[in-house]
Amino acid sequence: MTAIKENRFWSFVIVSIVYAVSTVVGIAVYGAAPGDYRLRLLIADVVATVVTFAFSVLLGNASVYDPYWSVQPLVILACCSYAGEMNLLGWLLLAAVFYWGIRLTMNWAYTFANLNAQDWRYTMLKEKTGIFYPFVNFVGIHMFPTLVVYLCVLPAVVAINEGFTFAWPCLFFIALSFCAATLQLFADRQMHSYRRNRNGPFNLNGLWKYSRHPNYLGEILMWWGIAGAVICTNPSYWSLALGAFINTCMFLCISIPLADGRQSRKEGFAEYKAKTHTLLILPVKD
């Protein structure tokens, strides 16, 4: 098994099998679960996450879960579009989420080394939490992100299932989502270029010269765009913005502090931080 986990090709095959199994189980649970479509989808999503978690424990690598963030919305909306009657708004939402999800999944595939490589944050959590790590792994690394993305994609699910009709203000928010995903595309490519060349302790290529986390900015704006596109057609569903709000809080309160904390170990971080913005892509500070 060690040799297989070190092989990139077979690692891809194993991860693909994990997600195929999780998808089949999730769809089966959705069909059998009680309640309306939102509750059934939540139950199916949770069960699929449990299956993914079980495989990650079996394989000894919590990063088995990493592509779930971008694959989950694609599976959900593909099923919704197949089962429901699509209109213009539905197709626009589907296009925006698929553009975001396919690009992000391809970025994961590009950076995926093998099943022996685990995200540094998970390793850090394992070292810090000790005997409590299995709980942290299940709740913090697996279940919490699943619930966040479920809430983020829920506006599109509701709009498709309930046949929300297109309104012209939707175009602004759909465009925001497409621009946000494109922003992530450029930010990730610039980060890959930096990692290949390592021309300094900090990435000052392109967008990264102005913002320390342009990729996170894109992720935040992506889901505000989806929520806004749905809510502007039916303002009484304003609570569907909860996912975008929690997603924003997660990046501001967890992801950014963790990333900045790791960067702070490098010499010159204080000066670098003073000159750049946390998220916004604005002129460099004097």
C-alpha cells in the first residue's frame, strides 16, 4: 500500500474511486431520505462526507477530503438540473458554479502529489490536538466545510428546484461569480509560477503584490454572487445568503489567520504585511 500511495497515478485512481463511491451512496440516500428536497440533500451530503471521512482514515490522509469542496456542488447541481425543469436563471447558475468547480478541481489535480502528501494545516492540527485529533478531523476538517459549501450552493439548488425566474439584476451577480472564479484562476497560476521559481520569501507576482490572499477573495465573492443572483429574483429568500456569510467568516477568522501565521515565521513578514492588503486588490501601501 505504501508504494501505491507514493505513486501519483494510482493515488488519483484511489481518490476517484472514493468519490465515485461517495457519490453513489449520496444519491441513494437522497432517494431514500424523508423530508423535503433541502433536508434530503443535507442528509445525503452528510452521509457522503462520512464515507469520504472513512476512506481518509483508512488511507491515513485527511487530504482525501480536499477535492470535496469543489466536487460537491457540481454533483448536487448536476442532479438538480437533471431532475428539474431548467430555465435561464438555472442555466446561468449552473454555468457559473461549473466554471468555478471544474477550474478549482483542476487546480487541485495539478497540485496533487500523491496520497502520502497531506495539507500542512491538517498535520499541524494533528500535532496540536493529539488524542482529540479524530474528533477535530471529522468535525473541523470534514463536516464543517461540507456544511459551509452546502449552504453556499443552496441558493442555486432552491432557485432550480422552485423555478425562480430570471431578472436583469441577476446578470450583475452572475458576472461577479464568473469574475471571482477568473480571479482565482489568475491568482493560482501566479502562485504556481512563484513556487517554481521561488524568487523571494514572499509571492509578489501579479495580484499577490497587492493582496496576500487574492484566491480567498475570489472564493468569497464567488458565493456572494450566487446568493445575490437568487435573492434579487426573490428578496423574501434573503436567508439564503447565510452560506456566503459563513463562508466569508470562515476565511476571515480561520483560513487567513492560519496562512498569515505560517508566513509570519519568515524574515521580513512584518514589512511585507504592512505593504499589502489582506484581501482587497488595491495599490501597495506606502
